[in-house]
Amino acid sequence: MEQSIPELFGSLVFSDKIMREKLPKDMYKALRKTIDNNTHLELDVANAVAIAMKEWAVEMGATHFTHWFQPMTGYTAEKHDSFICPVDKGEVIMDFSGKELVKGEPDASSFPSGGIRATFEARGYTAWDPTSPAFIKDGTLYIPTAFCSYSGEALDKKTPLLRSMDAISREAVKVLHLLGKTEVTNVLTTVGPEQEYFLIDLEDYKKRKDLIFTGRTLLGAPAPKGQEMDDHYFGNLRTRVAAYMHELDRELWKLGIPAKTKHNEVAPCQHELAPIFDTTNVAVDHNQLTMEIMKRVAKRHGFACLLHEKPFAGINGSGKHNNWSLTTNTGENLLNPGKTPGENTVFLIFLSAVIQAVDDYADLLRLSVASAGNDHRLGANEAPPAIISMFLGDELTAVIEAIEKDEYFGKVEKVQMETGAKVLPHFAKDSTDRNRTSPFAFTGNKFEFRSLGSSVSIAGPNIMLNTAVAESLSIFYEQLKDTEPAKMDEAVRKLVKDTIIKHKRIIFNGNGYTDEWVEEAKKRGLYNLKSTPDAMPALIADKNRKMFIKHGIYSDSELESRYEIRIENYTKTVHIEALTLKDMIQKQFAPALMDYIDDVTQSALSRQELGVTGAVDIQKDLIEKLTGYYASVVEATKKLSDDVDKAEAMDPDIEAAKFYHDTVLSDMDEIRKYADEAEPLIPEGYLPYPTYEEMLFYV
């Protein structure tokens, strides 16, 4: 008999319920204090937790444990150790200490460090993150951890994320205390990351070198049908896909991941999964796990799960919407406008902080979603543009306009939805419509950062967002801290008004896809960082560097290292794509095209001998056209090869990244143009890899 969902959910997680059952009461309270209030964990508590965690894990069939961390590769990493400990007479016991729980020592020499570590300096440390629950996977106890070097620098994505969460909590609590909410001791950022993905047949995937090596198709003419009929979006689930989604849900639920929504997306073979909100660092861990489990379950159903931002040209790519909010330890959502947003002082000051943060640090937010993959997606009428702006909707826009004009904005009355059909139930409309073209949209009681690519870790964007808002709140605190309590409301209203006047240029409720908006954004002085190389320098810009150091998010050396890693990651990604395309042309496409040319030529010669001149003339035209494409592809591939050699000889800096973007990618586009024009002329059976038609419409 199948477990019920409540029994299944979190069954592989060292949850609060398990901790309460397994730990002595005093140790459980001490651990909860650490988790709830971000206090230091004492070793005696760690020892008690380790014993309980080991006992539970062994009961669940685990034989090993691993410190699970997130290096700057964009993936996760793990080193597995068994629980066995030798004793007398060749026997072993199962043992696990507090020291082993709290600290691990993986080799740090081969992870990206951006120059923080020399190759010969191997020692690195992993440190347990007690706020993210441990879990069991494949017979191993997984312990979420941070990862740092021997000299203390962060070598991962989690450490700066936790620092940013501390920073925004610290600054938010200070402001809330000024507003009289002295019972608040901690403010958490929460995130619900929607995840888009493609499913194609695994056997098709295995035949495509480009998908295997780069995650996206580098060649491929469009199928006769794409997404123009809008029939896949929220359409009925195919049987295989429904079975996959069912198992995926159950595997995620076992790990305590609150998968909630699933549906077909716009493009053929594209789908989406959305979880319920969670604390940001837990949401980051869960999203990394979700991507891993998606791929694993897909193989069991004969699928390949594609998480690249743009696996197929000509149809929508995949994003990851980052739904972000702020919640106090007393349970208050600070971004909930309530029934009278114009009078909600707490909401208005935190809304203003976000407006200021997004305007002042739009370059960092753009950088946080920049990648070689996402460059193919942003602004392509399927995702927000590269220009960062904010959507507030009609109601909030009216509120801030009233504040700007010193006018009163009272209670908003709910409007009943009128459908024109009497049989349909009445319900209240939302206060505003949605804007899918906005990179950063207010959606009721949260902000939806829509620009993230589907394969990216959500840690980076949330580090930038948390820190930028922390900086705004820090500035607000300095402006308000000496205000007398009786005059606080007046001071807050003035602060909100001044912030709106200064930063309202970032607010745009219109269509972000139009050329008019590009021109308008330019007039407003907004950033338009169209590519990853354009966005990279933002990370080390003086204003951004000062903010990160002020709030203790990154040291100077940590910033420089991440700048170097981003450049290296971008150039290597495009380099691998270029080599893969060259390989496919030389070993697959060009030979297939030549085989067809030879066959048509032989057929024409045979017809000529028989005197069938009309058919021969048609074949001659085809041979001439195909030969022209062959020559163009070969010539363009030669240019690509030469330019890749030039790129390899360059120093690995921002100029190399720009060369890869401006020249190497341009060469690849030229090759693809000729190859994709030739592909429809080639009969089935010649190309050694599946076409778009076969991959997207035969699942």
C-alpha cells in the first residue's frame, strides 16, 4: 500500500519532528535557538545532534554521510565517508561525532577559486548549516554545508548567501524597532523558485553531441510547426510526461521539497514545476536538489531533462522565476500591502527600500542573471528584457503617486469579476494585472524576479537582492534613527516620498518588449547590459564593491575571485560550444551533406545517360545549391577555427570574453545560418542526429 502524502512528505529528512523525538529536551531547545535566532552552536549540542542524526540515518538504511556543498561551479559537490569505525578483533561499529558533523575537509585544490587558492594549496573546510535540514539520498546522509578555504575565504555560493541573509535581517530589525515593532528579533527572506525545463526522448538526446556537451542545439532548422498555435501551454499532459511528473513529485516530497504546481509551458516539450515558499538558503538547497532529481527521474522514464536556458532556437527558452519576500520571526509579511496600503507604514518603507535597491543596484541584479545560456533568452519575447525595471501595478502606482503629491489614498475596494455568464461564481479581482515582460514585478505580497535562467543557482540573484535591500534599509535607519517617536510617521512619509521621487524612473508598468521602451529606458538613464561581458564589470564597480564590503558579504579578494571565475566560466562555455559545433560540422553535417550531393550527382548522371534531360536540369540546380551551402559551411567553419585559436591565445580577461561574444558566437551563427538553410533540402536518413521535428513532436 502506497504511503499517504503526509506520511511520505519529509520521510527522508532529519526534520524538526525527528529532532524532537531523538534529542534530549535541553539539546533540542539549544539547537532550535541556533536555527531560529542565528546563534552560535556549542560543541556539546553538535555531539548530541550527531548521535541522534546517525541513529536515525542508520535506521533509515544509510551507511555513509557526506558534507554537501555548492562550489562556484554552479553544481553541488560531495565526498562520502562511511559510518564504520574499527574496534578490537577486526570488528567495526557505526560512529559519527559532533566534530564530523560540524566540520569536513574536502580537497579544495581543483574547485574554481579565482586566484584565492594556488593549485598546490589543497585544504578546504565544509561547515554545517544547521538551518538547512539534513536528508538521506541513495543510502547516504547528506549534510548541507558551507565551503571555505584554509585562510577563511568563501569558496562557495552558500556562505555569501548566509551573510546576505544576516545583513538584511540585521538592517530590517533596526528599522522595525524604530517603527515600534520591538518584538521582532529576526527577519527572513523567503523564496519560491519556479523551474522550467524540457523533456525529450533519451535516445534522441544521445545522438546529439551539442546537447550532450553544451546543453543546447547548435544546429537545427525549425520544424513545420513550433509554438504558434499556443496549444501546448497548460495543455493536457501526455501519458509519459504525467507519469514522470507523478514520480518526480513523490521523490521531491520524500526530501521535504514542497513541489506544488506542475503544467505544460509554452514551447513543445517544455514544462514547469513550482514549489511553495521556503527560507532562502533552504530554497536554494531544494532547487539544486530539484534540478538533480529532475534529471535522474527523467532517465527512468526514457527522457532527457534539459535545463539550458535556450536548448532550441526559434521557440521559448526556460527561466526560473524567483518569488522573493520578507517575513519577521513573528509571522508578518513585510511586503503585504494590506487593505489600506497608503496607510501601511511598515509596508511603504519596505516597498521604498526595494524600489531604491533595484534602482541603485540594477547593474548587479542584471549581472546576477547573466550567463552564456541566458544571453540567448533575455529580451527574446519570451523573457524579460535585459533592462532591469520594476512593475508595481495600478494600485501601488496610484499609492506612490498620491504620496508623491501629498494626497490621501484610502482603502481599496475589491472589485467583483464580471464574466457575463450568470452561472459562473462571483469572485474578487486581484488589485492589479500581471506583467510577464517585467524583470522585477510586484505580485501581491512578494516580488517576482523573472530574469533568472533555468540552469542557474538561485543563490547569486538572492545574494545581490538581499544585500541591495539591506543597504537601502541601512540608509533609511541612519535617516530615521534620531527622530522623536511622536514625529516618526511624518518622517517616514517624507522619507518614502523622497525615495519615490528620486527612484521612480525604475518603475515601468508597460510592455518591456517594445523598441519604445528601450528608448524610454535610455532617456531615464537605466542600464541596458545586453550580454554577459557587458554585465561582468558591475561586480567590481566601486559603488558595488563598497556595499559588499560594508555589509560583510564579500571581501575584496572574494569579489575579485568571483569576477575572474565569471569570465573564465563564460569563455570556457562559448569555447566548448565552438569546438562542439566545429566537430559536428566536420564529422556529421558536412559528410552527410556531401553524401547527398554525391547521390544526387550519381542520379543525375544516370538520368543523363538515359536522356531524361528535364529531371537532370532540376537536379543540377539542386546540386549547385547544395554545393554552395557546403562551400559556405566549410569556409565559415574555417573562420571559426581560426578565431577560436585567436581566442585561446588571449589573456583570460574581459577582452577575451568580449571576443568570444562578438566574434566567436558570430562565427557560430554564420555556420548555423547556412546549415539550417540546407537542412530542409536533405532527405531523412542522411543526417546522423535527430532534427527538431523528431525531438519536439514525437515524445
